[in-house]
Amino acid sequence: MTATHTLPLDTNDVALEIVGGKGRSLSKMTVAGFPVPSGFLLTTAAYRRFVVENELQAQIIELAKPEIIEKTVSFESASVRIRALFEKALISDEMRAVIKHAYGVLGEGEPAVAVRSSANAEDLSELSFAGQQDTYLNVRGEDALVSAVRDCWASLWTTRAISYRHENGIDQDKVAMAVVVQVMVPAEVSGILFTANPATGERSEMIVNASFGLGEAIVGGQITPDTYLVDRETLKAKETMIGTKEQMIVSDGEQGTRLEDVADSRRETESLSDALLSELAAMAVKVEQHFAGVPQDIEWAVADGKLWMLQSRPITNLPLAPLKNVKWELPDDVPPWAGVIAQRKLSEHIPGPISPLFEDVYLDSAIHDANMEMLDRFGMDTKGHKGHFTVNGFVYMGGGRPPILERYRDGMETPPRRINPPNHEQTEAIWRDEQVPKYLAVIDKWRNIDLAATPGAELFEGIKEIAHADAVYWFDGFLPVMLIVRGSESSFQGFLEQYGGGEFISGHFLTGMTSVAMAAEEQMLAIVLKIRSDASVNHLVLGTPAPRLLAVLRQHEAAADVVKEIDAYLEKYGHEVQTLDFAEPTAGEDPTNVMLNLKALVAAPDYDPAARQQELARKREEALRRADEHFVGEAEKTHLANRTDRNTDPIRFELNPEFHRMLEQAKRYYYLREAGLFYLACGWPVLRGLALGLGRRLVEVGTLGDANQVFYLRAGQLEEAIAAESEGKAVPALHRSAIEQIELKAARARLRNPPQIPIPKADGHQQESRGMGGMRMKGNWVLGSVQMINPEGATLEGYACSPGQVTGEASVILSPADFGNMQPGTILVCPMTTPAWTHLFSQAIGLVTDVGGILSHGSIVAREYDIPAVLGTGDITERIASGQRIAVDGDRGVVEILADD
């Protein structure tokens, strides 16, 4: 029994499943000769035997289920009940004898030991489980040790540990606990060291936290320790921040620990000397090298001048090393007449860095060709012209426009686009009856092909054809209807600004219009109501983490109808993407964000879209009443308003009829903005299917290691790989190339790219220019880019996009990866929004963005959800953090950052 249940700490090559993460790490360091306190390992077999002997497992699994308290998942009650089982359970005499025998080997008498938990699902590179289970220090005596072991076993079922496993999809039935027992180190100084900077990912820096006494005070966050930023090359501190170190944890006599005040005279002194710091850093480098160069999170202690290693595990979720010497400068191929490049129009739908295949196939080929075809029809000189550019992987659109061809400038010929140009109704009909069906036909052509039987080169042709169809749709389908919306609303807004006396913005009259977003919400509402009608399904939805929810629902018989409706929703809206880069999965492939929204709506007791629509209708009617009073009164006072056309002849109109004419024009075409956008990237599910089919072939032949790596090949590389695959050969070098590109894209994703290049000076001055329809636009409005340059201070100006005022806490969401951090009932603060962000609007009470304007996606959807919105503030995501309170005035376009309480 001893060999099965206890092992010496210097046991070589012991498995994670047997001794857990902490035990395996310590045994490896001990065998390697690092200074690790002596001790022994109580294996997971001992835990399992204890559970079997007391018949606990079935009871544990039955209890370890989520409880829904006020719509929130809780494991508090489960933990209390499970740990009560452990308190009542008995450790057999045989097991006690094994523990006591191993303890007796550690030294004469009753040495003080540290008893540490070591679960079989901890200290992994992706899941650390840090702080999830318990540690007991200064344990002395056989009976106290046995009791501490049982408490360690019970700590496998702390509230935080159960919840952590639940959130990360770890089967509660498979976990087990080993225990590490080591001779206690009476630490004078202790702490934590990271062999890489965990905040920045910088590998040339190490971070050390140090303080007096035992390290649990630092691990538990009970004190502010000294912090050292150490240069990895010199092993010396580059920066030192002396912590307050008000208290320290020390051994409390014969048993346990206590918190003790640190003398005032010591608090301002450094806890580590230069020599000890360098020794610690040097040893940490060796530990990292021992663990195959994987950056480590190390716990250490110093006693009587000797350095001890107490634990080492991989740093969880360490960012990639930051890119060096990043510059935001105009690319060499930007023509002089372009002026600046900005993140606008198409590039607003590509917020992050792009993959190589997307850049080659979509941006530099499909988009470029479709753009040139459009400009040709306008008679522009497209020779050498390029409309879109990448800087550090981010997409920007060129400013200005190419010159008119000489043969059109002299008036002898008319550009094709200017011969009988379509009016608004014709443009709408062309979009609906020609451009949308044309794109859908290309998608249908490739939807049902036999991936296995189709040659690789033909699959690549399908990818390019769908990409080109999407690009043509952007320029010939979406942009023309977008111009209708832009023209009608901008003219209406300009009229309101000129004659409305500062009382009105277009959003007062255009909120709650029928749209794609509203149709999607109605379909989602039907799902929510069906879930709420079944208590078991409702509990399942609230209690299951979003990434696993749909899979869990599919296994639940009572949820069959709900799953059917979710599938119908994803069938219609599943092509929605977080970015146009087709390297990223669609909502249909990864419905996590859809499920996050579904859970939030099920948990929201006051979620009632119908009531919101009624309130919006009331507000519109009230705005119309006030407008009629204002404009009729203004017309009676001024009689006539005058404008002047090119021939200086006065054009006379009465204000109220003109107001209603322009309003009806804006309302008539308002739906086209989101309806047109709905079809953008609708071919991506099929395109990705073709690409992943190619990727799987390249994996089988040995060119790639994963099918998704296909998106990180250049077009020429993919053609090379396809040619080799057709002959049953591999191109192994492409595997390394794809991995490098994946890492580069991930590193670039951590950059904060400027909305335009050259970067405007933040001098606090606001430019003014005239938009379409005479609309006055404040801020840095350069070639359609909407970005304010706000001076330092608590007040930020932006664009008044959706009316109303709201004050509340902010949820700062920088990308779709952060969607899970959105707190219901807060103000959504983000760089910009695309259709993938629509799910968050039902949880938000307001919207503020860095980039955007009155016709941006966020502006229109905010109106539909009746939440105040200010867009284009420039840099609010850098000025505030989640939880900070702000006041949003959607009528004036002003955001106030409120002082902390």
C-alpha cells in the first residue's frame, strides 16, 4: 500500500494523474538538483481510496451541480455540503499508518511541515487552478498532519474550484487530489517570480514580488509587496517599487500561522538585497530551461540566507512577446493625392490584423479588382491606384480619389456611370433584384460540391470566386444603397441643425425602425420565451457556460424544440462575423457569443422588446409633436427660408412641409443600411468550408499541422502546397511559415492601431467641415473618417448618434474575445461595432465608441434598442476602465467621466 499511496519527492518521471501538477513539478525540480525542501507525495490513489471507503463519489457528483440564485450560478451550497461529507468521513487506520510512516522519515521528533494540495488538473499552461485549493502551513504532529491531509482533499471541492472546473468544462467526476508534504521553510523573505512579464509578454524581463515572512501573504493578496522589474540579461533590477508591507505571515508557535505587523522601520526597506535578487533571477532562468524553456511562475523563499524553490508552474495565458519598433507610417504605395489613410468604410468591418490568405485573396485581389472596376465606371484614372492598404497587419482605406481621365475632363466624353445614373428607387431595385441574387448564386454554386472528389486547385478557385463575389457586392450592391441612406439622413440632419434651434437630431425621429437587427431580436425572443417555459431547460441554460451550452442542450431531451429554434436562428444569422477576415470562424461555427447573449436575456427579468418598441413609438410621436410646433412657429415668424442654388435664384419652401418631406425620405430608405450589410460575408461559411477542406488535405499529406493553418499561407504558398498534394507530396516548410504568421497576427492583435495615418496631433483644437447635405461635423473629419481629438480632461465630445441621457458603469469591451465580460445594465464602451456586436446591445444601457459616426452600425442599432449613443470620441477606451462611471448625453454628443466615489 505504501508504494501505491506515497512516493518520495525525488521520484523520477512521475505522472500528472498520480501526483498532480504541483507534485510533478516539485519532483522534477528535486531530481534535477534544485533546492527544494524535502518531503513526500501522497498520490491521487490515496484520495480515491478514501472516497471509495467512505462511499462519497456518488454523493459528491450529485451535489456538485450549479444552483441558480437570482439568475446567477452558485456553488456555495454545493461546496459546504461536500466539505461536510469530508469532515464526517473517516481515514482508515491503514491509511493513517502510511501517512505517519512517510512523516516519520522526514526527521526526528515532529518536524513542522507544509501540506499543499496538488490536483490532477492544475498547473497547466492553459489552466493554472492557482489559489483554487488550500495549503496548510506549520503543521506539526501525526494527528495534525492526517487532519490537514483530509482538509486538503476536501479543498478539491471549494466553491472557487468547483466553479472553475465548471466554467472550463472539466468533468467533476474525473478530478482527484494528491498532497505534497514538505518540511517547513521558516522564511524570512518569500515571494513569487515570473520569468517573463505577464502583463506585456516581454521575455527579456522578469517580475519579482517579495515581502517579509511566508509567501502566503503575497499569494493571497493580503499585502502590497516589493516589486522588481529584472533585466533577464544582467539579472539586475531595471525598476524597483517598494511596497508598504504592513504585515507578514509567520508560524504561530507549534501549529498554524498568524498575521503579524511589520515594524515601521522595515516597511520602507527592500526585502531583497541586490545579491539575493540576482541569485534568485539566475536560478529562475535555470528552472525555466529545465522546463523546456516554457516561462514559469515560481514561488520561492529565503531562510538563513539560503534560497529555496517551493513551486514552479507555467505562466497561464502569457501573451506573445510584444513586437519591437512598431511604427504607424504611410506605406510606400500610398499615392500623394491620397493625403491620409483611415480606418473607415470597408476597414471598419476589419477591426483587427488580418491573415495572409485574406490579404492576398480578398483585399489585394477581389477588393482591388472590384474597386478598380467601379472607379473605371466613374471615369477615373486607376493606373497604379490602390484603394486599401495594410500597416502592421491592420487595414486602412486610402483618402481622396484618383484623378479623372483626360478624355473625360474636356467634356467630350461622359463616363459610363454618369450616363443615365439610377435614382434612389432604381438603386434599391438593383440591389434587391440583381446584386443580392447574383452573390447568392455564386454561393449556391459551391455550397454542395463534393469536397473529397473536387481537385484542390478547383477548391481554391471556389475560394477566390466567392471572395470576388463578396467584393463586387460591396462596391456594386452595398455601397450604392449606403449612399442613399447617407444622403437622405445627412441631409435631414443638416436641416435639423440649421433650422431646429438645437432641439433635434435625426435619431429623435428614426429610432425603432424595422431592421435586420430587430428581426433577429424577435427570433431570439421566441427562443428565450420557450426556454423560460420549461424549468429544467431554463436551469440548464443559466447553469451552463456559453462555450458548451449548445452542445449540452443537444443532449437534453426536453430542449429539443429550443435546439431546433436555435439552429434556425443560426441558419439565418450564422454567417455573421466578428471581422471580414475569413480566417475567423462565423457565428454558426462558433456560437459562443450568441449563447452569451441568450443566457443574458434568459436571466434578464425585465427583458421586453415589445414594451421597448411601444416606448420608442411614444418618443417618436412626442418628437414629431414638438417638431411640428417648432417648425410651424418658425415658419410663421420668418415666413420663408431661403437657400441659393448655383444660379443664385432663391429656392423658397415652408419649413414644416420640408421637414416632413425630408423625414419621409430618410425613413423610406433607412432600412437599407443594415439590410445591405446583412449580406456582406454571407458567403464565408461556404468559403471557409472549401478552405478547411483544403487544409485537411494538407494535414493528411504532411504540409500543415492543423487545417486552420491554411488561412495563414500566402496565395502563392497555397498554390505550391496544392500542386504538391496532387502528387502526394508535402511542403513541410509551409507548416513553420503558417505558425509564424499565426504568432505574428496574435502579437499584432495586442497593438492599438490609430484610426488614421498620419496620426493627427491631439492639440485640443476641433476642425469643422461640411458633410453631405450641409451637415456640420465637429472634430477630425478627414475624408469620411470619424474620430474626435479630445484634449485631456473628464469631458469628451463625440457624435450625437442616438438620443437620450444615461449615467452608469462602463463595460470596456475591446474585441469580441471580451464579450463574456459585458455586464448587463452597463454602458458599452468599445473601439467600434460591427454586426457581431449586436448581441451586446440588449444588455447595454448606453454606447460610446472610439470610432464611428451618425451612420455607423453602432449608431443605427443603438437607436433600435433605444439606448443613448455617442460615437467617435477618439480614445475613450484608453481613458477609462470597466466599472468606472460615466454620463452619456446622446443629444449633445458629450461623455463625462465621473470622479470615483
